[in-house]
Amino acid sequence: MELKFGSYTLRPFRRGDELCIAENINDRKIERYTLNIPYPYTLKGARQWVDFNLKLARAREKTQLNLAIDLDGQVIGGIGLFAMNGHRAEIGYWLGVKYWGRGIVPGAVKTLTRYALKELKLRRVYAKVFVVNKASARVLEKAGYKYEGRLVNDAMKHGRPVDGLLFAKTR
């Protein structure tokens, strides 16, 4: 499966992506705004991520879908649906810092959300972002997501509770 938008493609992760993943994700700015991406992010971590996704692709029951954001054959980010449960899923994403501010993520979010609602027949796609991540909140608004509220002490980051903002798009 490949989904195109502009010069970019959303596609499954594959062997050979590891170096691009490690190079683009290994940044404190990305770790700061995400719940499950560590810093430093190693080549070993990228290999484990690709292996995990290759196994996931073979699984009968799809509980998540992770795609590379590809530019000219290079992985510059990732986007996925997880916590897929019946009629809904949570969307998450990251983008290499040198690609920030180009409108790539809103395009990726719109594209994957459209696919989720139309092809996967989901009725709700939602996202939770840290309150401090104002850029990600703007991404979701640009992609047509509606703000639903503040989630007090929603996650733990570095051993501390952090509030989140909840956004959703429904059909």
C-alpha cells in the first residue's frame, strides 16, 4: 500500500530504511514532543522498529499501521494508526527536524486520516499531543481535526505527569 500527497509517499517501512530513520529521528526536539521515542535513538533501535513493522505486516489482526513518510526513497518521518479498536484509532507522527515547517505533516495526517475513515471504515481518528507541543496542535487543526479538550495528567514523561490536548476527526 502506498498513499501519495504532493512529492511525498506514505509507505510501509522496509529493510534499508534503518539509517534514514536513525538519522532523522535522533533529535532531542523529537523526543521532547513524543511519548515513546527515546533519545538517543540508535541504529539498533531503527533495526528493531523495521523488524517490528515487518512482523506486524504479516499479522492477521491489525492493531496498528505504521508508515514511513518518504521523499525520493528516503525516510524523513513516520506516521501511524495505533490502538486500532473497532471503529477508532489514534494517530501519531514524527518528522525529521530539518523538514519541519514545510507543511509535510499536515499533508501526511490528512492523507492517512482520509484512508482510515474511507478505506478502513473507521468512524473516529484521534490524537493526543502534549500541551507544550503547539506546532503539533496546529498540524491537527490544519488537517481538519477538532479540539475536544484538555487531558489532565494524561501521560508520564521523564517520571512526571503531563497534560495532553485531545483532537479528533470523525465521519
